[in-house]
Amino acid sequence: MATYKYDIPTLLEGKYYRSLSRHDEGTIVYATQRPEIWYGENTEAYVIQVRTPAYLSDRYATIAVKVGE
């Protein structure tokens, strides 16, 4: 049985994103970690590029991802 090593940006890409506060939604096409932003212990910040069908250009957002326990 093969073991696969995944990283968080790869897991985020292709997923559906919906923000209730900014009224953005679409598919995540790119994600990268932002180590300069701190959300708390066991969390990492990622900037994501969201391809939305409602706008002519892509939108960007920063999200927090829980890592560890």
C-alpha cells in the first residue's frame, strides 16, 4: 500500500469556497501559506485565489487552517 504525502495548498486547490461576510464564492485555484499572519496556536494562514463566475477577475482571501490538535 502506497502512502501519499499531501500538503495543505494541494488539498485546498479545487475545493469550493464561500464567504458569507464578503459574499464571494467559487473554486480555489491557488493557495499559499502566509507565515507572517498569526491566527493562534495550531493554525496557519493561507492566501487563496478564488475563481468566481460572477466577476470578471479572480478574488483573493486569507483563511485560517487548523493544523494539529
